[in-house]
Amino acid sequence: MKIYLTLILTTFSLLTVFGQKNRNDIAKSNLFYTGIYVDDINTNKTIILREFIKDTIIDSKSFHKYKMIEFEDYNKSKNQSFYYESFDQNSYIKLNEKLKPIHSVQTDKEQQQGIIFGSRKNLNIEYVDTRRSFPRDSLIPDEQTPKKFFEIENPENYFIIRTDLQVKELEIQDTLYIKHLLGDIFLNISENIENNLTVNNQYKNNIGDEIQLMYRRKWYNEENGNAEIENKQFKNFKIIAEEKIENQKVITLQENGYSFLSGVEEQPREWKIIVTDSSYIFDGFEISIKDYKTDLKIEENPIFL
């Protein structure tokens, strides 16, 4: 059975996130995952939470020391390891907990002898085109363009760094990879689980109460590095009725919406929700009323959230 990565995101309250004001903030996430990619089939293996330990000096160079907590289910057994990482203007170095080099490269040299996965190899650089709507041969690299460092003799072994953000985004050795999940949503997930935050989804439902949802598109302005926001769609849900049906409390939600892209106002719709002392029931689907927390685990069932 294929193993799928499932991040159980339990409630809106825990996961209310805001776009970063600056592009540099996308690198603050401490969430990673590992997997195996063979014959176009991806199998997720583990999830990793990173914890900053301290700043230190090794051979006159500044390093960050990190602890990596690796698991398939955060509530079960975990493995811990440590590593050291250094970025400066022209180099990137990663050491294991015994201070042995894992990676060591000059970031301003396109061809070089460097260390990759613990061995000294002849390396080359390829610029990674992250654009979606331009011809691939039109890329003009700048300081924000990710760099892929790969073995000349074995190009399948490589890692990708973003020098402007001072972050290693991906590393692949043979078929095994480690992916750094960048962005504000992953930063919030890792902070929630590290701080053991919980939320209860029981609310007092009164006629006239409303919930507004705004869907927005976000991108980063290449000139100033700031996040740019564009409104896409607006949704409003309002409790318009409360009644007893077959001795069950039922509330009626009225949904209205508006598309900023098309300028079209959506036709109102109504939804019936059964409210009991222990759950909400909507269209046959039951949601328990209880304390929820963020849960991280590799899920063996094909569930996507």
C-alpha cells in the first residue's frame, strides 16, 4: 500500500495564517519531510521537525546548530539527530553532529571541487527556473534564483539552495530526498505542535451570526521582495434560522459569495447543520466537539486534506 503524507489540519482557528510581509519570512518554517522517488512513484517516509539549539563558531566560521526530530507519527517513537549549518556571502557548509562535512561548496562558482553527501566530487551549478508562465530558455538568473549543486559524474545526487534566503530547500541522494517545506502555513504548523496548542470547536450559535472568508492570491514582488496580495473570492455564511426537526436542533446557514476576478455575485445557497451536545452533523458527516490539536503523521490511507 502506498504511504501518503497527511498533515492533519484540524481547525480554522489553529490555522489562521497571514501572508508574510517580506519574502525572507518564507524560510522560517521548521518542517521537513523525507521520501523515496523511484520510477515516477513517490513514497513519503518520515516527517522532521527542526529545532534551533544555538549559534557557535567552528574554525572561525559562524554556524547554527539544529536538532532534527524525525518520526512517522509525532505521538509515537521519534529519532533525534543534530547538524550544523553555515551560510555566508560565498559559501554553504553543512556538518554532521561529529563535525564531519556533509556539504561544502562555494556558492559563487559554477564549476568546482566540493563536498556533497560526505564525499569530495566535481560539481556544477544549474539555475532552477521556478517561473510558471515564461519560456524556460528565457531565464535570466538573479540573486533570488535557486541554485542546484550536482555531481558531474552522477547528476542524480544534488541539493538546491536559495542563497538570498540562506536556506537549503531540497537534497536528493540516489532515490532518497529531504524536502524543506517553506512558507507561513508550514511555519504555523510547526509552531503549533512545538507549543502543544489546542482549540475547542464548540461555539454559541445565534441567529444573525456571520463568518466571512476571503480567498487571496499572493506572490512576491521581485523588485522589493514584499508580498503582494490580490483578492480573488469572498464568502459570507450567516445563521438565518434555528429550529427543532425530529427532536434535533438544526441551524440554517445562508451562503453568499462574490468573485473579484469575474465581478460576478454568486446566488445565495442554504445549508442545514444538525447540532448535538457532542458534534456537528452536515450532509451525513459528523464532526466531534472537542479539543483539537495539530497532528503530524505519515498516513497509510489515501487521504488528502
